[in-house]
Amino acid sequence: MYSKVVSGIVKGIDGVLIYVEADMSNGLPIFEMVGYLSSELKEAKERVRTALKNQGYTIPSKKITVNLLPADLRKDGSAFDLPIAIAMLISSGQISQEKTDKIFFAGELGLDGSLYTIRGVLPLVCCAKEAGMKTCILPRDNLKEGSLVDEITVLGASSLREVEQFLNGKLSLSKLEKEEDMEEKISKKVLDFSDIIGQEYAKRAIQVAVSGRHNMLLFGPPGSGKSMLTKRIPYIAPKLTKKESLELTKIYSVKGYLKEKQGLILERPFRNPHHSITLPALIGGGRPVTPGEITLSHNGILFLDELLEFPKNVLESLRQPLEDKKVLVSRVDEQYVFPADIMMVAATNLCPCGYYPDMKRCNCKEKDIVRYQKKLSGPFFDRIDISVKIRPLSYIELQSEKRGSSSFDLQSQIKNAVAIQKERYEKEEINFNSQLSDQQIAKYCDMEENAKKSLQEVMRRKKWSARAYFRVIRVARTIADLAGSDKILNTHIVEAISYHFQF
Amino acid sequence: MNRRILNILLRHLGHPREIYFLREKQLENLLGEQLKTDHLERVLFHFSKSLSLESTKKEYEKLEKEKVRFIACDDEEYPKRLKEIYDYPYGIYVKGNLPSEEKKSIAIVGARKSTPYGREMARVFARELAKEDIEIISGLARGIDANAHIGCIEGGGKTYGILGCGIDKIYPRDNIELFIEMEKKGGIISEYGLGVEPISYHFPFRNRIISGMADGILVVEAAKKSGSLITAEQGLEQGREIFALPGRSIDRQSEGCNLLIQKGAKLVLNVSDILLEMGINCEKKLNINKNLVDSLANCEKLVYYCLSLEPKYIDDIARECKMTLQETMSILFILELNGYIKQVIQNYYIIVT
């Protein structure tokens, strides 16, 4: 008999509906699975057969064919165990087809018939809802994640038998238990800028960078505080919107990074890949195609420590995504688009040992220093809007009792600046000043006379490129927003100029 | 044909022309005992290659094209000061001019790994000496050498650079503009032929020419094992006057200079200290032009006087002057724009003298 059951796969970070068909007919008893399946998916055959037997179901010795529709889309993963088993039960007359109407199934089966968790639940449930399904049946431990989607019933089961019994009306399955506060308690370990003594200039630069989502470069010797400062950045940006949270949770779910029973992600991501990372791991790719670190930092911070230790080709691969705010991964049969609207923070030294220009501690040979510094230029650095030299605290600063700016001090201005940008760019496709195109700058960045003069003078003397010119204006626009000023004043331009990377 | 071989041959034959007419067998006899077999083979190989009229003509034409003159030691033009030293080079390649025989010249040298202080001092001293019609000689290296040449040109004087490689090899590359300017505002000199690479082994030899062409040597900044100390040593042997700028007693970068002073080099605080030894009477002080500073606004003066030749970080400036970051940034911007201060590296400021 013919049967059809609804399931899905994750392509990139979105779900795609897949139909699982099963048919039993007379002929030599063989079990075939078709439909452009990956090798690990083909293994489902053994799991399903054994699980069915161990749960007490008999499958007749007939010719069994299972097909996954559509046949030209490559399928992988282990989430098809459950739908295949259900389809086979329908085909052998043990469940009637109508009972599975408008139900979406997904889950991995152990040999004993227990249901195990799968990845990518959030995008799958979203796609089920969009396709008009009314119910999702998932492994129990995936309930929390699945229940994040409204307007669809999400039920959890712990074994194949429970699902069959439910479909035959003999058992009910549970939704998410108790009115759990969906607001996951934000981890107590909040890092605060007041942990850092002094470094006012750096803190201010960070405040500007976060407000306009400008990419930053911190340079200074080891131990000067670059990592410490960067780790605290996610905590001063405004909270994620529901939409941003959902999108982020999808991404992490697909990657399998959601912690056990974790619900919505509420904190901005902070990713700190080691410089030995491979190109596909950084921007996305691999087989199957999954998002990279840059997408995992979406709406958060991507911190590249020891920037010059990253291979040149890896850094090059970042150029396009930084510009487009998304990553395009092309394969023979598909194209995947992953979001990548990030704030990038890079840290580096000025010489191999890291202590330049402190001649008392720098032991490098002069030619090594020059060779190292030659790397600090090029198209990558053209995308850095704000750069700051960090140095270890002096004795006087360490002694002082004042703590300096705290996260709280920095936050409220940032919130206002972000709100101003949201309003200003409502009709545009951008969200932040750093994303302004050269044409848009003329429209939104009105400068007072003195500001224009200062900028012209500096451009003339230091022989800056047009790129540098526009970059400084974008940063100045953010500084003006922080001050609540509509027009860009001279002090704003002067500050923006001080952040320009000069080497 | 390295110097040692040249010397051996000249000793035996007297005149270079004789070398040209040598037969291979004679060369082998002369050099046989002195050289190892494989070295001997290489020399013989190059000798026979270069002996042809063809290759000599080609070499000559190359020199002409690059506008390089070859001046042998028995030429009129050969610098007299250089001839005085023990192992003067047989011949030198020159682009541009040679230092004047009448004017005094000072060689300015220092560590390659220089600090902003060292570079600034080299530039200022060169500039002020140039204003007194003294010519400046140095090595066209990065850092102190380059700044000495630049300072001299700023002071309107002539400066000469001695290279450790062929004149057609611009090393280091970053100095290319300086090279071009110095062809007109002085000259570039080398003992090495066209195409010779800048190998580290060449530099001590080149240093003897730097000191050999000068009347005095100023060591601006040197660590304990700096190459510029070798130049000073050679200068001493050549009978030149040695000057050194002192540094703080604990500064590693000035340790070499301080040791030189201990050993008898003249401690220099001002340009006039050098001028005096050169027989020029002049009261010159390395002073900040008071008038220019007086014209600054009070808050600008405050920031200016907070700075020195030691790079200072922006946070520290704001704190010491008790100003907000924004105020400090605005003032630093104006001072930098008007040339009172400059950023040695980002966010670190020093005064400009």
C-alpha cells in the first residue's frame, strides 16, 4: 500500500519540506530507499527496521520502497528515521493515512525505538508552519526549541510506540511542560567595562564603534587589554529584538550549538575564532553546507585576535561578506545565502614580539619590524573604520581610585544613537551609519563649515584617498548622533579623524 | 674581484692595467697559495669572462646609462680625505657629486632601530649644521641615516649617502624618494659595482668610507652592540673627531653613546658643541622657537608643554592636563595641523623641533 508522510530538511539555515513516501508490493522481499540520499541518511534503513522490530511491530516480507520527495534535492541528516517508520506503519496497514494529515514528523530513532534529538528544529518547525501544517511531532528534548514558533502545535514523544499510539488515539502527547518563563535567565556572568581601569580613549572608541556598528582595529602589546575590552562589547549594545533572537536561534540550531534544552538566544553572540581556522569554517561551507563563524556572529561581534596570524586568503574571503552583510556559498546545485551583519573587531601587534614601539622591551630586528608592518595595509584595512592604540596602564593609572566608565555609563548614549539611526534609515535598506553608501552620505551627513575645512586640510596634508574621506564622515556621523546633534560639528570630525588608522 | 685579491695582485703588479693583461696561468700562480681551490676556480672563471672586450664595453655602457661615474684612486677627483685612510677603496662609483674639499663635513650615524627621539635629533642636528654650510654624510639606511639626509636638505645643504650595495640597487626601498632627491642635492657613492646586492657583510666596509669622507662623526643613538659604533671606531683610527649625544643612563638605546662618551668621545648637547670643534664660532641653541609657542592659546600651551620628545599617549595627556578627551583631541588636532606636534604612531604625540 502507498503512504505519504511530511518531514523536512535544513538547507543553509532554512527548512525545506520533504515528503516521505513508502510502498509495499508483492515481489522479492527487499528494502530500497531512494531520493538522492547522503550515505548517513541511507543508514536509516537499518535503524528503522530494527527499531520497528524492537518496538513490537511486524513488517511483512514484501518489496518495500521508500522515496524522499523531491528527488532532485540532496537530503541528509538523521531526522528522517521517525517519518520513515511512520510511513512504513501506514503502508503495512497499522496506522491509517488520514490520521497523519497536516502533521510534520522528525526525529532520530535508536535501535530500541527511542526518539533522539535532532538539529535545526527551529527552521524545520518554521517551515512546517509556513507550509500549512497544524502539528509537529518531535523528540521530547527538542520541545523547548520547537515551541518557540507560534501558531503551530508542537508535541514531544520519547519513543516510536508513543507516536503510533497517539496517532491511533490511544495516548496523548505532551506540549511544552509548565508555563516556563520563556525568558531564559541571562547568565549571571555579565562582564562590565568598569572591570577595566582607565583606558578611557579606548572605551570611548568602542562606544562609537558599537553605536554605528563600525569595524574596529585594536593594536597594542600583549597584555594591554585588547581581549578584555572586546569581550565586554556585546553587553553594551542594545538588546536583541525578538526577530533577531529568532534568527540567531535558527543559526545556532542548524549548527547544533544550542545547549541542551535551550530556548531562545537572548544575548548578542561573541565569536573568537583561532587564527588556524579554515576558510569554510570562517565564512561558511563544507558538506553539508553550514554557516561559518561570521554567521554565528550575526548581530554580534566577530573578534579576530592576532589578525596577522590569519592566512591572507582567509582574510581576503571576509572582504565581500563585510561589504554585503551576507555570505554567498555556491555549490553545483544550490546557492546558499547566510546573514552576516556583524561588527568585526580585530587585534594586532606592531611587530613580531608585540612590544614596538617600546624600544626597551622590543627585541625584534629592524627588518622583521618593517616586514611585519608592511602587512598592516591593503583592502582589508580599508574596511576598518575605527582604530585605536591600546597600551598597558601606567603606574599612576593603576594607583588611582577612579574606575572609569562602566558599561552602564556607555549604554544609554548608545541606545539613543541606535534609535536615531533606526528612525533615519527607516525607508532605506540599511540600519547603521557604517553601512552608508557614498551617495547616501551626501544626503544624511550635513557638516558645518569648520568641520568641512578641517577635513579638507587633513586630506590635503596626509594625502588621503576618497575611501578615507568617506570613512571619516561615517564615523563622524555616529559621533554626532551620540551627541544628539543633527549636523556634524568640527569636534565630531576631529574625533573621527583621530580614529583613522595611520601607518 | 674582492679587495683582498685586488690588493695581492696590485702588490705584485703595481698597476691595474697589468691585471688586464694577465694570462690565466699567471693569475693562478699569483693567487694559488692564497686561495682555496674552489674559490680560485671561481675567480679564474669570472676573470676570463670579464676579460673580453665585449663585457668590459657592456659594463662601461651600463655605467653611462645610469649616469654613474667611476673614480679611481689616482684620479684628480678622488676625495682627499678618503685617500688618507689606511685601506681606501681602489675606486668608487658616484652618482651626482662628491663632497666638497673646501667645506667641512660631518657624518651622522646611529642605530637602525631608532626611537622617535633619535630620528628627530638626527634631523635637527643635520638641519642646523647644514645651515652653517657643513655637509652631511650618512648611509641612507632607515631611521637615523634617512633623517640626517632629510634634515640636511631641509637646511638647504648638500648631503651624501654611502651604500653597501651597487648604486643601481635602491635599498631600502622606502627611501626611493630620498635617493632621487640626493642625486641633485649631493650625491650617492658606493665602492661596489652595479648589481651588487646589499649583503650584511658589506656594511662594516661601507662604514669606513662614511667615516673616511668626514671630518667628524656624530653618533646620535646607539645600543651597546650597534653597527654605528664600528663606524665610530674606524673614525677614531682614521683620526676623526667623535661626537656623541648622551641618553638617560638607563636607556638601552643610548647605552652605546654613553659608553663612547666614557671612552672619550665629545659629549654633545647642542649644535654649537660640534661647530666649536670645527672652528666655527656660533651661538646656536636647540631651542623651541619661543615666539611661535607664545602665540598659542592658553589651553593649547598647556597641552604643548605637557609633551616632549618622548611619545605620550592621548589618555595620559588628557589626564595630566585635566581635560576631557574631546577637548584634548581638538587641541591636539590644531597643534598637529600647525606643525607644533606630530603623531609618531597612532595616538602617541611628540613635539616637533
